[in-house]
Amino acid sequence: MSQTQVPEPLVTSEATHGEPLVSVENLTKHFPVRRGIIFQRQVAAVQAVQDVTFSIYPGETLGLVGESGCGKSTTARLIARLLNPTSGRIVFDGQDITKLSSRRMRPFRRDIQMIFQDPYASLNPRQSVGQIIGAPFAIHHTEGDTRKRVRDLMDRVGLNPEHYNRYPHEFSGGQRQRIGVARALALRPKLIICDEPVSALDVSIQAQILNLLEDLQDEFNLTYLFISHDLGVVRHISDRIAVMYLGHLVELATADELYERPRHPYTAALLSAVPKGRAGARVTNRIVLQGDVPSPVNPPSGCPFHPRCPKARLVGNGEVPENCRNELPPLGEVETNHVAACWYPLEPGEELERMAHA
Ligand SMILES: Nc1ncnc2c1ncn2[C@@H]1O[C@H](COP(=O)(O)OP(=O)(O)OP(=O)(O)O)[C@@H](O)[C@H]1O
Ligand SMILES: [Mg+2]
């Protein structure tokens, strides 16, 4: 393994110090679609993640948002090396881990942990909480008094250590997510990938789990990749936010900047759907996008968002401009510390209501 060069950050914030903990460069994942009963032929590919580049800095929380199917979980699983990329590179802590064998990946597995949306589905119902939280110690053959460490972890995440022998079904949804957090924390990872960790929980419980995650981040100097389809959830926890659409990274900025001055029409539309008053959402006019998200098996030419883009229609007087239809816009700087992949990014504060009726 050799030390690897990583590119300069596209967007810096107060949290982007030093060398990134994780960088993905031109990360791409295509899932083959096969047909045929005996001889399975590959007939197409799901373009789940397409040429995505970003970094996450030590101690930072990078929010990753976008609609269902845009490639968030696939990106997460590629970083955790639970999937192999079709192309591109993953650098973790200065080491290129893109092609490491499972044996050489082993030390990194401790450093990269995941928390999932549905703790119930990710917790073995036949194991006690003590066994679940203690499993990482057993798998990685760590020394020490496992029982005591598990009880300390339970206490730290707000579970009663007396409940060591209880089973997942005896806990509420929020408590089950605390079990998932404790398990992820057990081996003192550097990175925790939180894949929709609060999406299945009531709003009041969501806040408790988000607060817990923030406290743990400070205490253990954790770095988070925090995935959500809900922009209202990621604002407060994120230092910077990346927006994905149909496998592409379409915008990246600091959290405040993204909320106050979204420049990609897709981000503006997503933000306009955040209920008023929640997370300080500024936009009040809901932008209703036409049509559904296209299939990632057969994505549109040019800008992936062009068939639904209200701004493109506005620019072209009802017709989508030629470059939107045919040329993929690069992720470019629209302002210091703010990048967007759009031929006609919104001006800061550009009126959105008219777009809705364009
Ligand atoms: N193992 C797989 N085989 C084939 N296609 C897959 C596989 N995993 C994901 N996909 C497809 O890749 C695309 C991206 O999926 P992904 O789960 O990454 O999206 P997501 O943004 O996490 O969505 P959600 O918000 O619903 O969790 C989708 O079209 C999905 O159907
Ligand atoms: Mg997902």
C-alpha cells in the first residue's frame, strides 16, 4: 500500500482541515441487468453511481441527499467496500483501498462502520443486545472484558445496561437505533456511515438520535457520512452537503450556503419540498417537478435532470436548450466554496415561483 495523492477540496468549510479522511474520485458503479433462463446475458446496466468525486474531512459531517434510487446507499456501500466499484478510486486515511483484498481490507473494516435506517432489520432478533453490541469485539478478537465494555457502551448511548440480556423486539424504534449506534461505536471507528438512520423514526425521536450522534462525534472525534432523502434532517448535523440526482453529484456546498442559496434547480426543488419552518427552510413556493425520476438503466442524454428541469424550460422559452439535452454539465464553481453541475445555475435568490409555472 502506498501513500496516495488526493485532490484539493472542491468546497471547504470550517470543518475541512488537513488531509481528507475519505476521498472518492470518479467513483462509478453499474449493476448488470441480466436476462435469460439458462444463459444469463447482460442486456443492460443500472447506472447507480456515475463519476462521483468528493472528500470527507476528519471530524466533519458530510450530508448526502437525493431522492430514492439516486445512488446514496450504493455510494455508501462502495466506500465501505461492501461493493466493488466499476471504476474510480476510494482513498481512506491516505491509502488507496479501491482494490484491497478482504484480508488487507480487514484493518479498515474496524475504521469504517455503518448505521442503517431500519435497526430492526439489521439486528439479529435471536441475539440479545449484549451479544449484538459485543459481536464486533468477538469478530476482531479484541482483548478485554467484553461484558463491561458492552455495558459501558449501552450506558453511553442512553440504554439501560441492566437490559443486557433483552432482545431487540423488547425495545422501541429509537432504542433499537441506539443499539445500532452502540454496535457501530464498539471498535472506535474513524468513519461512521449513517444511511438514513432516523428516517423510520418519529420526529421527536429523530431529534434525540441526531443529538446523540452529534455528542458522540465530539467525544470520539468521529467523521460522518450522513445520508438522507430529507433535506430537513441533514441541515443541522451537516457541515457540508452533497446532492445526488440519478447517480450524479449535482451540487456541493456548506450546509448554510446550500440552504440559503441553492444553485442547482434540482436542489431548489428538493428544498422547496421541505415543510415551511422546518430546518429554517427559506423557500416557500413549492416547485412541482414534472414527471418521475428517469430509469437509471436508460438515463437521459446531456444533463440527467433536463427532462424535469423547470429552469431549462425557462431559459429556452418552453424548450429545453440544446446543451442541456446533449452535454453533461461538469461540476463547476458557481461561487467560492460552492459547486454545481448545471449549464444555467440559479442566481443567488433567483425567484423560484415563476419556475413552477414555466
Ligand atoms: N444490488 C443491486 N443490483 C441491481 N441494482 C441495484 C442494486 N443496488 C441498487 N441498485 C439500483 O441502483 C440504483 C441506486 O440505488 P441506491 O440504493 O443506491 O439508491 P438510494 O439513493 O440509496 O435510494 P433510497 O433512498 O431508496 O435508499 C437504484 O436504481 C437501485 O435500484
Ligand atoms: Mg438507500
